Amino acid sequence: MYRAAVRTTAPYVLLVLAGLCLQNTSVAIAQDDKQCAMLAQTPLANARIETATVDGAICKIRGLATPTARSNIHFEVWLPVSGWNGRIEMIGNGGYSPQIRFDQLAALAQEGNAAVATDTGHSGEGLDFGFDNSDAIADWGHRAVHASIVAGKAITAAFYGHAPRYAYFAGCSTGGHQALMEAQRYPTDFDGILAGDPGNNRTNLNFGFLWQFLSNHPQGDNNHAILTQGDLELLHRAVVEKCDALDGVRDGVITDPRQCHFDPAQLRCSTTKPTQCLADTQIAALRKMYAGAHRRDTGESIYPGWPVGSEWTRGAGGWQTYWANPQQPDEPQRVDYFRRWAFNDPAWNWWTFDWAHGVDRARAKLGPLVDAVDSDLSAFRGRGGKLIIYQGWADPVVSATDTIAYYDRVSRSNSSTGDFARLFLVPGMAHCAGGPGATSFNSSADPDHSATLALRRWVEDGKAPDRIVAVRYKAGTPDSGIAMSRPLCVWPKLPVYTGSGDTNDAANFVCR
């Protein structure tokens, strides 16, 4: 009788239990949805929540910040419904793009972080948003990140019942620009900041692009470039051949371009060298580019030239991407920064530009809105902030020379700079990634080689990074295995081979 009862009721019991589990799960999901939706009532300063919904295990918030009447800053805040680790991290943007990297938001939220991003206050990939709109320029230049993280912190506190313990920002290129702007202008927003290949010297950087265009064209001729991408490839091969082994290791990487004294005249065409060579006009153009933009009146450097080794990198581009507008090669890259933002003159002629007073006019108008060049980081340091800057030596977009110059100014303006800010140069790395060397050091799938984790250890445990090990994967991903590793060293130290052991192993290099 008992056994029969067990046999006949067991399926029923299982169904009841399953039903209870499903009911409890449904109740939990409903509670998550309700809690997430209730965030729409969160009071925010100069901002509001537009949508709040649970997707999977993440409460996704889309909001709008309006610090000025003409501001239109959209932001995203993604909150894990369970397992929050107490951190909030914001990701940066690229170029002048409003793109929000949803894949990065998802990765951060899945790791347990509250994640934040912004469209920087505009739509579209071009510079049209700033035409006759200084508010939109300022939002892109500095306000959007600040307004978004302030709202993000308030939303996070409302969802979890307490404020984040630690706040981080990470970005490269314009994201690096945003990172340094935060440290300078809004020093209480973040505890830890990771700034990669930062375009923070923005106005002068765009002068550098303009200089490249003018140097690479005959006077007044927008249609006939003096140098081609093929010429850059030829040049780069010659540079690497001459200087690769200066560090004692032949690996296709120039560890310290400052030690590479290469004259493009070594490739001059002659009767004995009629091909794979450069004409005198091309050599002259290259010398102007390596020298960088200068004022007409005083000769003062406006933006330094790009180091040798940055001319071209297989798979990662080179100077040709920024010496002219890829969509309209007969005009300089970022021409609207001057034509419409600085001078509001649709007919502005770059060939007659005054490389003295014109420079001053552009700096005066746009510098206060977008440039992040203040070297006094005492407020950021005073509140316990930590800053890691990294820069590719072979970057054809942001000159490593300029990033080093900024960090050197920071060192002069702040005593014991290494206590709160450190710069790491990456030999062979192009713009933010790529290049022939060990240039991967921040993959979430490879925590052993992560600048993000180094920053967290510095902020949360007080362990300052003396070196970060970068790698090159065999097939581009961590699961393919490591082909090469190198230490990234705190500037001004650089990796030096000890003279013995595998040259592809970081263990056989010291920072010196």
C-alpha cells in the first residue's frame, strides 16, 4: 500500500515542486522587473531616465542628461540584478563618434560591475553636431562623461541601496582624452582612470593632421599626394631594418624610437637605385612630417612629429589614414574642426592659413572646451585617485612624443608623481592595439595580462604596478596561446633583454 502510494504520487510531487520553482522564478523575475522599472522615479540632477527594463540578468537603463538647454546627452547604465561587486566602471568613446560599445557594457555587467557609457551628446559620425553649437562641443569635450557618471552613480545607489565603493574609467584614443579630462576637470568622479593613447591635446593634434596634409601636397594642389601608402610601407621596412636590433633583439619591433636615427635620404633614387626608392620631393615631405607642425612666426612646436616606426603597420594602418580625409582625399582630415568649429567659415582655405595668429584663434576658441592639457592633477591625487596612461610607440594617430611630453609636465607639476600616476610605453603598438610586438595587455579573457586589474590592485590594495606584462597571441585570442610576451615598464624605464634565455619570454627582460 505504502509503495503503491509512493509510486503513484511521486510524479505529482515532482510536478508540484517544479511548479513552485517556476512560480518562485517568475516571482523573482517580476520583482527584478519591478525594481528596475522603479528606477525611473529616481531623482537626478539635470537628467532623467527614459527606459528601465530587465534583459536577461541585467537591468538596463537609458537616460538623458541636459546640463544646458541645448544639451542632449544620452547615457546607458547597466546593472547586474545579482552579484554586484560594488564597482562602477565607465567606458570611453572613439574619435568624434557617438557609438556606445554595448559589447563592453555587457562584459562589464557580466563580471559584476555596474557599467556606464554615453553617446557624448550627439548623433552621426562627423563634426556637424558642433556647427554653431558650442554647447554640443563642450558636451563632447568634457560635460557628457561627467554628467553620465554622476547620473550613473545615483542610479546605482538607488538600485542597490548604497553607493559604489569604487568608480573607474577606461578608454583609448578619444576615450584616453576623456580619461585625462576627468582627472583634470572632475577629479572626484573616479577613483581609478585608465587612459590609452590619449588625444587630449586635441586642437594641436588636429593642427598636426593639417600639417601632414600640407606637407604631402604641392603648394595649392589638393589632388596629387607626394607620398602614397606604398611609399610609407617602403619607408617603414627600411626603418625597421635599420633599428630593430638596437635593443639587442631582432623581433620586428623598435623598442625605443628615440635611439633610431634614420634619414629618409637613405632611400633616395639614383642611377644605381632606380626603384624601391624616394624622390627628393618625397624626402623633403617626410622631413617636414617627422619635424612636426611649427608656428610661422616663432618656430615654436605646435604638435610634435610622429616617431620613426609609426609610418605604417601591417593590419593597423599608418599616416595615410590621417593625412587626408579618407572619404574625401582632396581635403585634410578633421578639416571641419577648423572650417566650422574654430573659424565658422565654410570657405576656409587651409593653403592660406596663418600658422601664427590662426593658431592662437583656434586655441582660444576651442581649447577651453575640449583640450585636456592641464598638468596640475593635485586635486585628483588629493582625493586618492590613481591614473595609468599607456601609449603605443608606433601609434600613427596620437604621437607618443606628445603623450610623453604631457606626462613629463605632470611630473614637474606634481611631486612624487609615481605615487598616483604612471605612464607605460608599448613598443611596436599602433593606435590602441595592433602592431608586430606584444600589444595585448587588457583582455578580460586573460586576467594575467590586464592593465585594468593592475589599476584595481593599485586603487583597492595599494599595490602600484611596476610593470605590466603584454603578450602577442599565436592566433589573436588568448585561447590560441602566447607567441611573445614583454614587460611594459613605468616611464622612463624601457624593457631590456638580459642577454640570455628565450627572447619571446618577458621573464628574460628587465625594466631599466
